[in-house]
Amino acid sequence: MAVCVSFVTSAQKIVYSEPERDDSRRMNFEIAGKIGGNFLIYKNIRNKNFIVLLDNDMKQVGKVEQDYVPDNDRMINVDFFAFPDFCYMIYQYQKKSIIYCMASKIGADGNKIGDVIQLDTTHIGFAASNKIYSVLTSEDKSKIAVFKINSRNKDLYVMTTLLLNDKLELLKKSRIAIPMEERYDYLNDFHVDNDGDMVFAKFYRNSNDNISKASFLVKNAQDDTLVQTNLNIEKNYLDEIHIKVDNFNKRYLLTSFYYKQRRGNIDGLYFYIWDKPSGKPVMENVTVFSDELRKEAKGDANIKMAFNDYFIRNIIPRKDGGFILGSEAYYTTSRFNSWNRWDYLYGSSFLSSVNNYYYYSPYFNNYWWGSRYNNNQAVRYHADNIAILSFNKDGKLEWSNVVSKEQFDDQTDELLSYQLMNTGGQLHLLFNKDEKRNLLLNDYSITPDGQITHNPTLKNLDKGYEFMPMYSKQVSARQMIIPCAYRNNICFAKIDYN
């Protein structure tokens, strides 16, 4: 979403939905979006699937069971893609040895429109606990891509892709072999642009070490082949590759924290920008973090280690070709070990080898079904400072700012981290702060020139509601829906920006 230059006041209002008795804190849910004036929320309760309708005052005006989803079969994952008058629910479940990838069209009243569509099936021969299919949508929602990757042969992955239009009509189905030359080759961060072209990264990482080799792959919409371009990392090492599609400027941006030494301290950011019209890279360089920025970002770390706990959370392209990058310090501690980006004691934050047959790449800030609770009482999760950096189209740093915060919780990180809301004239960072033993939702706004304002306490911020900003969703230009925990139940809050 591009940042426009205009200025708005920061008056906000919160309205809450009433928690239902069956909506326990462990309920699976998904915010579908704002459709026809109602807010649609998906709930999975005791193996039944519902669409709940909330009006503009967050009053429940309907609850429709989606009874076409088989009750006694395992629902593995669900994705929603909202349009003005309807949404698509693309879900996958297992029945015997078959994984089904299905799609239904749901109207503003919560009822199914037309027939359920079977998009694809996969025979696996065992009980799957993770999703087989990943679903992507283009920024303008004109294209939907469904894909799966068979990794049974570790030397030759096979990727199957289905490219659909906004009517779920099949535009192209492809089956592509991807040679995995090295034992520790991985794929990650898949995206689809408005033309239907798919882009992702391939890299070599030995046993959770730094990335020492990487490439950038593009599957053009109507092709059955991949175009692979190697990154010129030289003597640098990369951390976690992130890709962002800039549809306005027809560019792809790849970025990562980088190191000058293997398993050293993070030195700065690596950038690679690919220009679609010319089919060539237009920029590949690094930005070294200054000591001044390190002092702001470091928290309790020393200056050299200032960014060692940071992870990239947001990349926002601008119309002038520049971009804004948001990152956050995230780590865990326990009596036995401290989590770090090398050993991934509690599982990698960006890779998942699902099983011996299939592989997929999860995405941060997507709702990971049924995974909010980790049930490990000995682990404490921490989410600290947020660093916001603005770069011009050549990758040169224009300004930087750090929002200080210190968050921690045991057993789960569902109340931690932040969400970014783009109101056009400003970016808003929403996160919880512990104030006098109460968790209060804070709102910091950032202007296009990097000025940060801590806005007044949100109106109607009632006690007893604990916000989960990580799982919230912006549903219109000036509205966001945030899940809340109220006592032992889940409810939802709407924030309006005037």
C-alpha cells in the first residue's frame, strides 16, 4: 500500500463486540473483512464452522453455520479474501488419505453463494497436521494463486501452481521441477503480483547458519518455467530474505539483514531491486547501520549487538520508488536456554519442513491456525523496540526512528508485538503497554517525514479487555478489527480513525 502525503488528525474510537459463551481463548478464528457494511468473522468451535456478522456498532446481527464443511473431518487451514460484496473462503481439510483444497463464496449475509468449488486434491497417506496448500492474492485482488510443493525427492522439488482470476476461473495450471542442488537449499517468501507473476527466493543455509548463497525466482503467469537470478552476496552473509511486490512501479524488492562475518553481529541491510519492464536488477547494495541508530535501537544490548534480536516485520513501497521498513526486537528466554536466531530452539520463525512429502513457507502476521498457545510454561516471550527506516528509490536511508517498548509474556505471545495501520497520510503502530499493571493499547503515528507522535489514550479503552494486535486486520481505509481477550473469552474491537 503506497504512502500518500497528506495529514490527518488522530482521533480514534473503539467499539467492542459482546463475547459469546462458546468463544474460549483457544478458539480458532479469522477476520474475514468488511463486506457490504458488515464485519465478517470466521469461528471454528467444536469442529463446527461459523461466519458471524457484526454491524458497524459491533452488534451481532447474524451467525451462519457453514455446514458444507464436513463436521467429522479435520479442518487444516482457512484463508479469506474479501471483496466489496462477498468474500472467498479457501480452506483445506483431510478426509481419509486425501487433502482437499476447496473454495466457497460467501455473501454479506454470511450465506454461501453458489456451489462449493474443488480447487485441487492431494493424496498423502498419513494424517497431516500442517497445511499442504498456500494461497496468495495480488494487491488488487485480480489474481489468486494456489500452490503446493512436493519435497519427497530432496534433490528435486515439484511445485504445482494454480492461477485463478477474481471469479475463481482457472487461468493457468503449472507443474514445475525445482532442482535443489545443495542439501540445505530452501525456498521462502512467495508472492504474486497484479499480472499473476509469482516471485520467491531460494537460498542455502547450513544448519540454521547464515545464508551464504541465494537467488531470486520468477514464474511468469503463463509460463511453465522459472527464471532464476543469483544474488551477488559476495563476502556478506544474509539473515532472512523478505520480498515485497511494488505493483505501482512494477518492481520487486528483496531485503535482508546482513553480516560481514559468519554468525557475527548484524551490520545493516542488504537490498536488491528487480525492474519488471527491463527484466534487470536496478539496484543491489547494502546500508550500514550508524552508531547513532544503534544507540537508539539497542535496548539492553551493546551497540555492536544492537540489531541482533531484530526481525523485519513490514515493507511498505512508496509511489516514488522508495520504501519504509519496520522491524522489531523479538526473542525468548527460559531457565534453560535463551532463544536466538542461530539455534531456533522453539522452531524457526520463517521456515517449516512440514513432513517428508510436502513443504511450505509460512508468513509472519498471518494467523497460524491453532498455534497461539505453545503450552511451554518455562518459556518467556519478549517483543521490544520497533525500528522504522525510510529509504529512497536507490536504497539510501532518508530517516529513521525508534519506538521504545518492552513487552513480555509467558506461555504465549498473543498479546505481544504490534500491528501497522496505514491511513494514507500517516502510519499507525498499535501495541500494548503495561501501565500501572494494566495492559493499555497505545497508538503511535508516523508522518511521511518520520515524525513520531504518541497519540492520546484511545477513547472507550475499557478495563478488562486485552488486545491481540498481532492478529488484527485493517478492513477499510480507516478501520481496523482487533481480537481481544475478555476474561476467558474472545471478542473483537473496532477502531475508527476520523
